[in-house]
Amino acid sequence: MTRAVAYARQVTFDTVEAARSVIVAACALALIAAGQALPF
């Protein structure tokens, strides 16, 4: 049971970390795209 709880926590942490990475990458791409579209 302890191993299952530890594994569930690890999977949850990995999922949150992956989601955070995707959000940061999407924001970076949006900023790059906006920078190319703006004349200044």
C-alpha cells in the first residue's frame, strides 16, 4: 500500500510538472509571436 501511495504521488508530480512545462512553452511561443507581429 505504501508503494502504491508513493507511486501515485510521483505520477501526480510528473503530470503537474509536464503541464507546467507546456504552459510555460505556450506562453513563450505567444510572446515570440506577438513580438514578431508588433512593429516596435
